[in-house]
Amino acid sequence: MNKYDIIKRPLRTEKSVADGEASNTYHFEVDLRANKIQIREAVENFFDVKVDDVRTLVRKGKRRRVKFKLGKTKDWKKAIITLKEGNAIDLGY
């Protein structure tokens, strides 16, 4: 996998914006098959920063109903990236 396959998108929620301002952490949606080492390398290469810590969690999809059919949203993986002092990522928010 290359860095474009690993990092899908940045997450822009109230919590992620507050974490970015307070403790220099950023939230991303990443590929389910990616491990912490691959995520660290992808962020360092893509944004040209130094990563201090990577935390991951898998969010299970929710059950949804559309008219008479039951379905489920997809499972997805979230990565919380902490950068070393003096590094920052400009995501536009």
C-alpha cells in the first residue's frame, strides 16, 4: 500500500479540532488493513512532519434500515496522530 491508500481523509469534528489546538493531535480515517507503523510512515512522508505517537481504533458499522430492508454501514478505522513539538499540519480549519 502507498501513502494515498493508507490515509483516506482527515476527520473534522469538534473533538478533532479541539485536540489539534490543545495537544497537537490530528484524526484521520485510514485503511482497515494498515498498521501503526504504516500509518506513521504515511503521515511523515505525506505531510513532511515527525510523528510522536499513533493510536488506532476500529469503529464498527451501525445497523440501518431503509424502508423494509435492514443493512449495515461499513466498518472503518480511525487513527489519532500526535506530532512532535514544533511540527504542525495545516488542514485548513
